[in-house]
Amino acid sequence: MTHVRDAIRLYDRTVARLSRRELMNVAWKLGVAALAQPLVSSRVLAQPTFDAYPFTLGVASGDPLPDGVVLWTRLAPKPLEGGGMPMANVDVAWEVARDEEFRTIVQKGAAVARPELGHSVHVELTGLEPSRDYWYRFRAGGEVSQTGRTKTAPQEGAAVDHLRFAVCGCNHYEPGYFTAFRRIAEEPFDFVFHTGDYIYEGRADGGQHPDRVRQHHGQEIYTLVDYRNRYAQYKSDPDLMAAHASAPFIVTWDDHEVDNDYAGDIDENDRPSEVFLLRRAAAYQAYYESMPLRAGALPAGPRMRLVRRLQFGNLIDLSVLDTRQFRSKQACGGGVRTDCAAALDPARTMLGAEQERWLFDNLAAAKARWTVLGQQVPTFARDLLKANPEGRFSMDKWDGYVAARQRLYARLKETSAPNPILLSGDVHVHYGADLKLDFADPRSDTVGVEFTNSAVTSSGDGSDVATNWEQTQGHNPHIRYHSARRGYIACTATQTTMRADFKILDKVTVPNQPARVGGSLVVEAGRPGSVTD
């Protein structure tokens, strides 16, 4: 690793001599790669002394490939005070073993935790064996991190008969405890897919909501330090740390990682785009700093590439989507609407033209048994008649982007992508739904099945039956399962079936509650639609 550190130091000394204009020209020509090694003093603290334990935010791994994963940690002895680290580079050693006791170490090395990235560390491992468990840990100074377990993906195209993964999201800190994450940590998952709303951006409620069992620190967040502190508050939770240490995470974001219901460069309050993009840049950087993501996701200002494709042998082909950064503004002022002609406009987009082309190419090339699309908000129609007197359809979901949905569904049918399964979150309700080419006609073709996770905590304890659901169920015959309890989904994929067990907790306002299966759906390979088990 010595030659790597020497190269980085030479790079730092070189760019330090550049003017701002010259530096921006280099970044423009080289793109994100130009910023892959942030610019700081060449001074590296190889043996730092910390005022407090630096691994307060735990460890994580993510984006498994057949030969490696991303390992993550962040040095933060004072996590709610911007981290509490000196403004200097710090050497962080890492090691990977075949066993939890680290008797057989297979790789080790060192990374630099840099102040420009909040002293986060992202180690991109290669050279590991496919489809194998590994354990990892970090060292800085005289301190040793917690131990994490991770797992590599099966070799691309290899025969795989069984995979288990969790689907979760919407973990608002205030209205409940992160017990669902503890239950996830106790299950043997190959990976965890997070559908977004990892943090919430709002201020502490000041006791205005007596049903909230915890409170945010501080006001609504806008700056990089604000976002770092909010992530630190969430990631300090022991249940969330346990989940990250139990399996690799594959993450995407939704709106609350930046601002509620933002769409592209437009925020909830229609502030000038150039102002909102400053906030988005801070939010995106903090997101990268806090997640086990590869260097290719390193943001360039308010832009960040989060879309990617991961394959798990011949069993799962997973495309991870971003439905926030490139979408059109919500039609008809957002909210819920009964009649909104703008929602039908074919020019409206949820993914943006480039991402849509990328996804449609993936669908044409998919060969694994299950074609999985991991994204944020429900694609299926949710007719809220009777349940919501103000309107029938939510303009923030794919119901507000009808033409974009039809393009996606038509592409699923056109390409005959094998056994499409869509994942979503956002709405704080468990759903299992068959995806119809025409939701107004129950007899129309079914092109896939969607599993929507309820919240980990958002909206509090919830109930077994969504509000007034019995009054609207007749308008949504394609929805096969629902529950408004909090929880997560445990999915089991085999060569013949995809099974979704909707795990629910009766209360999240009381810590450490058990999880139970509220209901299950099974999709049989080669047969459209889902059946109740």
C-alpha cells in the first residue's frame, strides 16, 4: 500500500498548486474521477490519539460483487458535533477474514480517512471468492471497530438455487425505535435492499407530538454539517448498526435524504433552483459519506450517479433506480388529485431520458431467473377513493407519471424480461400488487409483481388494516396484500418461486418487540401475478 499512499500524496501536492479555475477545468475534463481523491494537506496521521472512541457509527458493507464488496466506516468521536475529528488525513487499517475470530485473514490494507469526506472510509475490495461469507474490521490509532459480516455475490451466470434478502425503508427516528433493523440483523440475509428515506430532514418537534418517543437534534437541516450530524444521530442507533454489521446493504434514496417531495432541482417550497441545488449538494455528499457506496457514486456538486446493476448468478438481475434526481415536478401542484390531465402528459418523466434508456437496455439483456427493479415509490395504481376525500391518486407516485409508467410496463412486456419483480417503499404500508398494463381493466395483461415495504418506524405504530381500506379495496383488485403495521419484507428467491414474507411489528413505540409474518405472497416463475400463501 506504500506506493498507493505515495501516489495520493503526490496528487495532493500537485493539485494544491492549481488555481480554482484550473482545478475546475481538470474536474470538468475528468468528471467524478478527478475528485476520487479529495484535496487536502498531504499530512497523514498514522497513529492518531482520539478524545473518545472513533467508531461510534459502526461499520457497514455494500454493493456485493462476485469478487468483492465495499467496506465502510466513519471516524466520529463526537458524532453529533460534526464528527469531532482534526482537519487532517488519518490512516485507517482494515482486515478481512474467513471467520469471525479473524484466525484466517485473507486481505488487509490501509485507507485514508479525509476531512473533505467527513473522515469516512470506502474500501472497494477485489480478489475475494464468490458467494462466500467474510468478516471485517477497522483500526485507527489504538482503537478497533466493531466486526461486520458481509457476503460476496455469486459468480455471474453461475447456477444459484437460493437467495434471501430483506427490503426496508422509511426509518424516521422520532416516532419509533429501530427494532425492525434488529430483527433484520437476526435473520440470515444475503443482502438488504433499502428503498430510501434513511433519514428525515425535519427539525426536532419540540414536544408538539406526544406520540413521538425520540427527537431529532436541532432544526431542519440545510448544510453539510447539518446532514452529517443527522446521519450520525441515526447511525448511532444500536439496532441500525447491528443490521449494517449483519449483511451487505444495497441502498437508494428517496426524498427525505434531501427535502420532502423534492423533484429534480425543485424543492417542496419552490425555492429558486440555484439555491435548492446548494442544499442538494450538501445532502448528496453526506449521503455518500454515510453509505457503503463505490467511488463511482462520489457526487460532483448536486449531481450523483446512484443507478447501478448488480447480478447474483443466474438467479437475480437487480437494477437500482433513482426516481428523485431526474423526475419532472409533481403534476397539478402535487398532493392527491382526482382529475389531473397533466399526469398523463407523455413528456413527463420519473427516471429522466438517460436513466430510462439505461434501464430499458438492461431489461432487453436480462437473463437471470428474476428481473428485479429496486426503486422508491409504488409504480402500481393506488386508487384512494373513499379513503381520501381530497383525491384519488397521489401525484408524487407513479400515478402522477402515468405515461412513464406505461412506457416501463410496455418495455417489460416487449422484452419478455424474465419474471419482473419491482421493489418500492415510501408509503408506510406493506403492499403486494400485480402490475397490469391497464389498471382500469382487471383482465388486462399482468407484467410483473411489486412488493412495497412498510416503514421501519415512520407514522408510528400503525394498524393491521390501512385506514378505510375496506372501502377502497374494490377499486384496487390488483393489490393482493396490505398492512399498515411497521416492519420489513423478507424475500426468498429460488429457481421456481419468489416468496415475500411481510414481517410486521405490533408496536415500534415500545423497544425490542418481536416481528411476525403478517402475510405472504408467492410468485411462480413463468406464471404472471402472485398468489397468497
